[in-house]
Amino acid sequence: MNRNLSCKTKYPIMLVHGVFLRDDGKQDPWGNIPAALTERGALCFHGNQSAVATVKANAKELKHRVYEILEETGSEKINIIAHSKGGLDSRYMISMFDMGDKVASLTTINTPHRGCRYVSFLLRALPSFLKDSIVRRKNEKFKRLGDEFPDYLGAIEDLSSEKAVKLDKIMRDDPRVFYQSFGTSLTKPLDAQYPLCLYHSFIMLFDGKNDGLAGESSLRHGKYTYVRPKLKNLKKTGRRKRGFSHWDISDWKGREYIRPAVIRFYTDLVNDLKDRGF
């Protein structure tokens, strides 16, 4: 029986997670996606960057990781698929650390390229004593989880609209790299995972249509595609119109009824990279 090699790309794939997540935890931030791609011939690696750090700091870690992968595989380049803040980290690495000759493609998924207005609001609205307390406790938590130099505030500030817009302007696209982006939103937020179902309405006040964490208008970069659920099982459950949440689309805390649609999205995505010669 012939093996399905629809995802056997020319270059290996590095999956880059978003903020607050780690690749060495009990739950893979990419859920069942790495296994599904590997089964179809893809050579997959994780970015292994810190959970809470600035875009610049994470980008330095990713640069080191890229060289590790290239040395291990003997490949000349890699394909990067990045979710959420991981897309900003990856863009910074390519642009500011001149890594365009090592990256064939960058695919960002639900990455807030121009930040989140609600993050800016919260940073301004929170009293200093409360903000300092939250930052201290979060840094302690992520140090226990494995971050060597956690920077919770720096990570959050880079997701504010002011800081992200500044980063967006200096992170110029490298002509040697193929850039594309995908985005989703929730149309039935109460059917989304807790607490995204509660965040949605608040975020709507600042960023409009959103996936429970990021405004859809900020997700566009390069060739952009808005993603909608397509599989019949969603239609049968009456949830076809719910959209994909920020967590759905990376299969982190994935739900069984929506997982087939998410897996199909990634296998189609990587098959397309293969067909493009990447």
C-alpha cells in the first residue's frame, strides 16, 4: 500500500507557537497537527522558544533553532508555520537578523501583525500596583515552567497596537521568502472554549470581528486567506457558522467535532507549499 506523501515538502517545517505556550509541556501547543503532517510525509520540528519574552528575544531563540534544524537535516532552508505571536517572532527573525536565505516560506496563522487595541487599553487602564503584581506572579510561574528569563510585560507590550505597528513597519518582507497569512473569527462566540467565549464581546469593542483573542483586521500579511469551517460534520452538528477560535485553529485544547476541519486545513496548507516547490 502506497504511503500518503501529500505533505512531503522540499524543506522541513518548523512550527512556532504563540505567547504563554511551550513546546516541552504535557500538551503540544499544536495538538494533533504535527502527527497528521508527519503521517503524510512532512518533516516537522518545533520552534522551542520561550513562552513569555519580547518579539526580539524570541526571534534570537528561533534563529538558533533554525540553524539546529538545518544542521540536523542537511537542508538549505526551512518552512515556518507560526501561530499568534509566533508569527511576529518569526518575521523579526527573518527581517532583523537577515535570515531570508534560510527560510523558504513563512505562513502566519491568527497573528496580530498590527497588534491588539484592547491590549493597549488594558495596559493603560490597570493600576501600576496591580500590573506589577500580575507581572511578578506570571514571571515566577513561567520560570517554574522552564523559561530562563521570563519577560511577561515585554511580551504583552509587543502585542499592543502601538508597539506592534512600530514593529510591523521595520520588519520588512524579504524578497527571498514567500509570505502568506490566514485568519479566523468567531461568529458564535458562546460555543467557543472558556474564557474566549467571554473575551469575544469585550475585544469586539476595540478590535471588531475577532477569534476570541485577536482582531481579524490585524491578521493580514502577505497573501491573506480568511478560513471558514468546511467539513460536513460541522454542518450536521449545527456549528458550521461558529467559526474557528484562536485556540481551535492551532488545535490547542482542540475539540473533537472541529478537529477534522483543522487537520484538513493544515494538510491542505502544507500540500500547497509542496506544490509551490517549498
